[in-house]
Amino acid sequence: MIEQIAKLHVAALPHTNSSKRGVGHLSKLYKIVEKIGYIKVVKKDKKIVGAISGIGGVILTLVVSPEWQRKGVGKELVNKLIGKQWVYTEECSKGFYEKMGFEKILQIGKTIFLCRK
């Protein structure tokens, strides 16, 4: 499962530094998160099309297969979380999180911090 999520991460977010380091690097990171935090997935036709990971109330990653974006998979993933949540992201993802009930609490440069109670 971890390698599938790592491959999905590269496909969904090819511009990130983690993706540029490759599936092996991402697999190691996701294995660590799986041990100390959580990874939740959405499957369609027995294939993982989206994943969300985090530690405590902090979302670390949210990835959705490009062909499944804008079809409710991201919303389904965020709705699996309970309690207060924090996320840091860039401007391009801010609108999605605001639609999910997150509010901007701080911006440092291009990084935006949001919270959902």
C-alpha cells in the first residue's frame, strides 16, 4: 500500500521536492508517518485514488490521482478526519481547504497556515 501511495504522490504532485526525490524516498517518509500518525485512503475499483496523512491534528499530505481530482475524493479524505485540524499549504490549494471549513490563520511568504475546528 505504501508504494502505491508514494507513486500516487509523484503523479499528483510532481513539482514538490519530495516527488522529485522519487518513490523510494516517499515510501520511507510514508512508512514513518504510518508508524507515528495516520494514513487514510480512498479506493475506486480496488485502486487507491487518494490518500491523506498526518500526525495528530496536522495534515501532512493530501494527494488525489489527477484523473480523480475535482470528483469529491479530496473532500471524502478530509471528511474522514475528526477533531481540530491544521494544514499548511500554498495559494493554489487554499480555496479547497476553505471550502472544507478551514480558515486562514497565518501566512508566511507563500506558505499559508489554516485551521478547522
